[in-house]
Amino acid sequence: MLHRVAAALLGGYAFTWGFTTLGVAGLVALGVDFHEAETALLLLAFLVFLSLFLWAFAAASLVRVWAVLGGGAVCMTVAALALQRVLLT
């Protein structure tokens, strides 16, 4: 049970962080004002985190939960950093 709680909290937070950073960078790249993009994605982040938190307890495989949350977090964060570098140069 402790592993599910850790996956739900830590993995969910990391995935939501990656989702938010990629979303903000993507919207800014499309021409949306930074603060509008940030506000929109932070409002959406609550729903994303809640969904992931609940899914982490409902999923049958703990390995799959860690793979999706950890892998998604890393991929989205790396993509957001790459997009941010493109935008800033």
C-alpha cells in the first residue's frame, strides 16, 4: 500500500509537472500569452493530478503505474525543456 501511495503522490506530481510545463511551453509557442497559458494549465493540472491519483489506486499493475507516470513525466519534461530552448533562441 505504501508503494501505491508513493506512486500516486510522487508519480502523479511529476507527471502533472511535466504535463503543465509542456502545455505552457506549447501554448506560448502557439502565441498565447504566458500568464494566460500558465493559468489555464494550472487549472487543468488539478484535474490531471486527481485523475492520476485515483488511477494509481485503481490500476491492477503497480509496475504499469510507475512506468506511465515516471516515463510520461520524463518525456514531457524533456520535451518542454527542448521547446523552451527553441522559443528562447
